[in-house]
Amino acid sequence: MQDREVVKQLEYIEKVKKLNIEKNLKYHIVTMGCQLNENDSEKMAGMLERMGYTATNNYKEANLLLYNTCCVRENAEEKLFGKIGEVKRLKEEKGTILVITGCMMQEAHIVEKIKKSYPFIDIILGTHTLHKLPEDLYNILNTKKKIRDILNIDGKVHEGLPIKRNNNKKASVTIMYGCNNFCTYCIVPYVRGRERSRKASDILLEIIELAKNGYKEVTLLGQNVNSYMRSENEREGYDYKNTEMNITKEDVMNIDNEKDKIDEEVKTFAKLLRAVEMIDGIEIIRFVSPHPKDFTDDVIEAIRDSKKVNRILHLPLQSGSTEILREMNRRYTKEQYLELVDKIKAEIPDVLFSTDIIVGFPGESEQDFQDTLDVVRKVNYEQVFMFIYSIREGTKAALIEDQVPDEIKHERFNRLKNLVESQFEENNKKYIGKIEKVLIEGYSKNNDKALTARTDSNKVIIIEADNSMIGKVVDVKIISEHKWYLKGVIV
């Protein structure tokens, strides 16, 4: 049975489409933040195109300008207010419809500032009301009255609205929304809500359709992907000892007739990985972002047994200090993290790791920072995403009085950066002579005569090849290494 809210929004899409006939209207979306935001923008682009708008890369040409915001970093607010201040003239000169959505719109103080300082904004959508863009747009076109469509509750997952992908060979697929972890530095649970997982049959059906349309690579998205279905399972008393997979490839590929069976069986992230593995046409599977505390043995075994899941695992550390990890509410120690790394390496010998690290969390001492450097040396990450701690209003960490001075944060950040970069240079050397199975993604940003791909470990490869290779999965031999990329030839 189709979701009533989706049916309603599809009706509004048709209403707006009629209003826009023969008007040649254009839209521009500015996406800030993570891959989940990018996926949300693809959904809104799909709705806008169905309503008769076409995309433009020039925001000054747009009849509708949409900002999809992030609130994880401190400078996100400055970026947003800088951008919307610039477009006030567009509103005055051509009546451009201005829409702001995303995580920042779930912060009350931000919404109040927009109402007060930027009253020319037409629509504000919360993270749980993105699907209502057609209805709100229709009302704006008819009444010109400003709309603030924000819910401070956990939104239902709505399936069946259109989507426009940014890439025609690899795609992101959201498997769950929200987060239950409440890390003390993070605003996400407050703006994205509690964990809600999509039904396995809906996820698999989406991926099957992608495969039918020629997509070769999928990335499974969630704030905490390896706790997929955890909240639902706890309510139902699910037996996590039941790791046997009782569906077949035929069941998955015949999904329209087997939805109930699949939803009953695929109730963990490990089983979801195994089910996606069964889909013909999909050759590369990635996922972000897992949490170390939820990296259970069945997930490790599913990756070990897979021929499609990439061999770089994102394992966010945040800090190498057990004391700081406790203050962050990460629920693992330095020793437990390193034990998990060793366990994964034992099961998956060719595994590589990427991570996130926050420098300068409140109370971080020099010894705490040395613990972080120690973990970086021991794990020898393939990629490290480094951040200087910034206070986020509404989080517990913002209330801690022992804030680290900015000059110490920056000095530590530079030391970490130097260590990481020295490891990168050494790690790159091991790729020379290796053959990697890769998806040719398109032209290089810096060289229109070369193509790009990514290794299993997500390193960029520059390849001199004919553009007929774009979209194909091929074997590439690495012939040289450079600090931020590799060079290869198709074999």
C-alpha cells in the first residue's frame, strides 16, 4: 500500500508542474555537509525536475535557489549567512524563490535569526519535512506567504518520491536515518532525530533498480550504519545469535514477490551486506559511517566473505585517549579500539582503515594527544579526516569549562597532519605494480585528457585512456605514486 503522504506530495508535484508549464524555470541547489545531505539534495532535485524546473550551475540564473545546510562545524553558520546575504538582490530583482533546509534548520536559534535578519527567505524545511517541498512550493506560488515547515520530532521514512542522481555509475543509498549515540560533541541526534531504519526490501529494490540502469557501485549511508535495525530489533526482542542467512539470490532478484520474506530475514547490517552482494550488476559496495562499538563479528565475517565490499573500512577513532573517549561518550577505550583493529585484520588480511579524529576536545592534555598519535602510528591509516574541535551550541561538550586554547589546538593539529602525511607517502609506495579493479568515474578535474578512478582503498588514480572507458569496471596497474594520487594504466 502506497504511503499516503507520498501520494499527497505526488499530487502537489503535478499541481506545481501545471503552474510551471512553458515557463522554462531553473533551480540551483547548494549542498553543505555530508553524503547524507548530498543524498537529500538528490531527492529534492528529483522532485523539482518533476515539477518542471531544470538545473543550472549558475545560481544567478535560478528561479528557485535551495540551500541544504549542515551544522556539524562552527563555520557552517558563517558560510550560510554569507551566502543568503549575497542573494537578497536576486529576490528583489527577479523574485527568486529562496529555500533553506537541512540540519541547521532544526536549531531553534538559527531559525529565529533567519526570521529576524533574513525575512525574505520563502521556505524553511526541517530534516523531517524535506518530502513536503512540493506542497510548500505550491503554497508559496499561490499565496506568497512565508512557510516554516519544521518538525522537532523523529520523522517517518517516506518511500516513493522521485530522485535525480548526480552520477550515472555510482550512487548513494540511505539505509537509516538519525542517531542514538549522543556523542557529547555532536549535534546530529538533536537535528536528525533518533535512529529509524528503512525496510530491507525498499533498500534492495532501490539498488536493484540502480543495477538495471547501469550503476556499478553503491554506498550505503547512515549516521551509524552498523546499527541498522537495532532500535526496531530491540522493540521486537530479535535474537542476534541468529546469523544464518535464510534467503537466496533468487529471493532478492525476485523481490517484488518476496518482500515480506526479505523484511523478516534481513534485520541486521551483516545480513543487509550479504543481500546487496547478491544483486547482479553491482560490483562495488561501500558504506559509511560505522561505529566501533557496533562492529560485531557477523559484520566482519560478511565483509570477509564478500567479493564486492571494498577493503577500506572507515573506523572513526575521534581520540586515542581513553579518558577523552569517555568524555566524548564514545563507549570504547583505546585498548578496545586497537583490539577491534587487530580482530578485523586477522579475519581480513588485506583490510585498510580510514578514520575521523578531533583535535582539542575540552580537557585534552598533551598526554591525551600523545595517545591519539600512538593509535595513528599503530593503525597506520590509509586516510585520516582531521578536525579541530569547535563548540556546537546544544551539545554537552559546549558546557565543559576546560576548553583547549586555539593556539594549542592548531599546534596539535599540525603535528597530527605531519604524522599522517608522512604515513601517506610511505603507504603510497606499496601500490606500485599492484593491479586494482576500479570503476572509471570520468574526466580528471585537473586534466581533461585523463580519466579518474578510485582504488578499493579510495585513493584517486589518474589514467590516460579513451573516454569510452567511462562507466566501466576494469583492471588498472599502478605505475607511479604521488602524494595525493596514483597513476595507472588499464591492463
